[in-house]
Amino acid sequence: MNMTPAKLFKRRLLDDWTYQYRILRTAVDWTVAVYLIVPALIFASIYYSAWLRTPPEWFGYIPASLVAVFLYLFAWSGTVRFFIEEADQLFLVRSEGWMPAIKRRGLLYSLALQALTTALLAGALLPLLRAEGSGGALKLAALFLAVYAAKVNLGLLRQLAALAWAGWKRVAVSIALFAAGFLIYWACVQLILADTAAGYLAGPLLLAAAVPLGRRRLRAAGAFHADVQREREARLKLASLMLRGIVEGKKPRQRRVPLLLGRSQRVVRGTGASAVLADSLVKSVLRRPGQWKLYAQLTAVLAFAAWRLPGPMHVVLWAVAAFVLAYWMKSVARETLGASFFRMFAWSEINKQEALRKASFALAVPGLALIGLIAGGSISLPLGIAALVLSVPAAYAAAFLVTIWY
């Protein structure tokens, strides 16, 4: 049987589906399916039908802007796969037209998969969007078409940026791309909700803009090794998610001087072993890019929600944010405390608890202060300043409460 690019891509696609199915089979056997998944699906379908007919009252407390932010985070996630393998450098490169053909099919498959996930998300959020009064079927279709178009464009732009820049420049470009993409997306959403002609044209225009981006991505030079690494990560994503905490992850590249707080003095003031340990925990957390990136994203989402929520809900969200940030920072600091470096020293349980309290407080204060300033400032400037000042004792109280149990 003569092999063609279409047959080779089909074989790789079927191999990937088979591999993902086998990974799922390791976690979901017939007992889990019968006693957990099937009842969960039944209850979910019952509640979904009921909510679709009569939305619950608590849907009204969820602002439409918060749903729009969630949809943008969905559009930012995901990747575009090309099903390129490492051995292709030896075999397919010599076959003229094979590599572009496989990459083109991989791109089309990724676009189809993104369309399917967007449609499933639209169906899942349909009761909530109907309760929000987001409009009829045409307006909802225009909204999710814009979300899908944003997802396609952002996925291609992120890969092009990763090929063009490296190191801190790549991080800076990613942040700028995230911000610029959100502004364009937010403008499109507002036009759609305002029932304007420009809003209904936003999705098709963004999809048209994705055509030259897709062609440029397919023709990008020097992308082979990046495509191989991205394909490997996408193939093993489900397996790594299920094996998280069991296998040792990839060790980050070591630096002689940390990128953040490299030559800083003490961050946590005080004397005694607990202060020294708390200072080390704070610096260890802040020097891990993944942690402060998640911290910034969570703070941004909470701050945006605080800005858009009505009336007394500002205070409720601010109080909830204090406990969320303090508890999360306590969990991160406690995980850091289990590192081999900290286990070299004989810390007492009292010192550990006090250090976690100080570290949780120090790490939660900046985010909570920003949330308080925005929440109060959305009502009046003096109230925003008062919330900023009160964030310090609020963060300490939350850190004290979440570290009572250690």
C-alpha cells in the first residue's frame, strides 16, 4: 500500500486518539463510570434542563462582564497542533510536499477541534447566558463566533511570537499580546451586546484575519524543533495531568542570580527563626515565574469582578478575596516548605506555623490591596483609599485564620 501524506496524517491521528483513550482507561474503569460518571451525567442533565427552562435566582448575581472574561481566558488557552514528529527531520524533509501537507492537515484538525470545544462551551453556558439576557440566538451565535475567532488568532499569534522571541522578550510580548487581545475582544463583545452591525461582522472579520496568520505560521522558518516539542507536550498533556504529583516534573533552568529579588534585602522584617523562614518562603515563591504569573492572573480576574459587581457585593468579594489569596499563598508556601533545601534545617512546628502566617500575609497583601482599591474606587475615591488601607489588617486576619490549622 502506497503511503501518502493524507494516510500518514490519518495514522498519526488515530494513534493519538488510541493513546488518549488508553490514558483515560487507566483512571476511568467500569466501576468509576457506573458509580460516579454516569450518575453525575444524569444529575447534570436534569439540572441543565431545569435551568434552561427556569434559570435560578443566583444566576442574576453573576455579571455578564465576568462571563466575558471567562470566555476570553478560554480563547487564550489551547494550542495548534501540526502532528510533526522528531523522525520527520530524517525522512519527511526529503519528500517534497509531505511536511507542508501534514502541517496543513494538523492546522485544519486543530481548528475543527477548537470549533467543537467552543460549541460545547456555548451549550454548557446557554442557561446562564439566557438568564443574563444576552439576546436571541443570532446574538449568541455572533458572540461565540467572536470567541472562536479570537481563539484561533491568539493561538497562531502566540506560536509566531514564541518563534520570534525568547527569554524575557517572549514573556513581555506574551503579556502585551494578552492585553491587546483582550482590548480587541472586549470591544467586539460590547458591539455585539449593543446589537450593532459592526458587532455581527466582528467574528467573520477576525476569521478572515486568521487566514494570513495561518499561512505565515505554516511557512515559518526554523519551527521544526518547536513544533516537535509542542506536539510532544500536547500528546502527553492528559498523562501529565493525571500523573501530577506522582512523577517528577521538568527541572527549570538554573540561574546564578534570580530574576526577581536577586539582590534584595529582607522582605519580611523581624527576628527569630520564623521571620527568617518566612522571608525565605516569600522569596522562593516570588522567584518562581509560574507562581507569580498565576497570582497576577487571579488578582486581575478578582479585581475586574470587583469593579463590575454592583452595590454591597464589592465588600463581599473583597472579603472572599482576602481568604482566597491567603489560603492559596499558605498552600503554595507550605508546598515550598517541603523542598529539600528547607528540610535541611530542624524547624520547630511553632516556627513553621508562624512562618506560614507571615509569608501568607506578605504574599496576600499586594493583590488584596489592588482589589480593595479597585472595588472601593469604583464607588468613590475615598472609599477606594480606605479599602486599600484596610487591606493590610484584612490580609493579616485572613492569614491568621487560615494558618490556625497547620
